[in-house]
Amino acid sequence: RESRDGFDGTWVAHPDLVPVAGEVFDRVLGDRPHQKQRLRDDVEVSAGQLLDVTIEDGRITEGGVRANVSVCLQYLDSWLRGMGAAAINDLMEDAATAEISRSQLWQWREQGARFPDGTAMTADLYARLRDEEMEALGGPDTGRLADAADILDKLVLSDDFHESLTLVAYPYLD
């Protein structure tokens, strides 16, 4: 589908899948390195649409916040210990997953998003859930979780959205 939609490549979960995905794109691309000549007149997107993060019938849940916090803590802990991917909930996750999770946390807090029961996503609620998730992972003395929590706090509690999770984390490397 992605090759037919005009993409030039795709994400794969394992290096062994590169040839499989490459074959599909080679059939569509032929000898061309890209599809930038293929304009999508059937797709019109406005700046307002790009900025609108509303999801129809979407709702933020405590479980979703907890999952995002846990993923960020586990990934950052792994990254600080020199591993660029982490096995989290039976999946191999990388920086992209942590970026999505931390972005949602920042946005929900920044916008004061509300759970279905009306509870607002605040800095205090985030801190409480972060502490509980850190304890569930073994506590702050486990691995680099204390540093991971400090980095996540900087990302989630900042008034401004940070460009990159790893840029904030680099000073914590040994």
C-alpha cells in the first residue's frame, strides 16, 4: 500500500525484512530512486488539519498515560545503558516509540487534556503516575531509571516542546 501511495520506502521491524520490503518498492519504483514526480492531487491537507490533533471518539485514559510513561522510562533506561532498542511489552521499541509517547504526554499536560471522568492531565498527576510506574519497574535504584525519570520530567514538564528526546538525554551519558 505505501509503495502505491507514493512513499519511497517503509519501516521494518527487523533488518531481515529489508529485502522483502525492498522487493515491493523495486516493483513500483523501477529504476527511479523516488516518486516525487508523483503528485497526489487526490489528497489535500491544510495547515489547520496538520495542527488539529483531535481524534474522533478519542479519549485519554489513565492507562494510556501510564503506558506512555512506562515506555519512556524503559526506553530511556535502556538507551542510557548503551542499547538503542528495548524489549518492552514483548515488542522491540526504539527512539521513535519513546518520541511518540513523550510527545503525547507533553501535549496532554500542556493542553490540560481530560480523562472521561473529567480529571485533567496536570503536572502533579503526571508526577504521581511517573513515580508509580517507576516503582512498578523496580524503583529509582534500578538501572538508570532515576536518570530516565529526570529526562522524562524535562521533556514532559517543559513549557516548550523539546525538539528531540535524545538531545535532552545526551548530557546523561557516561
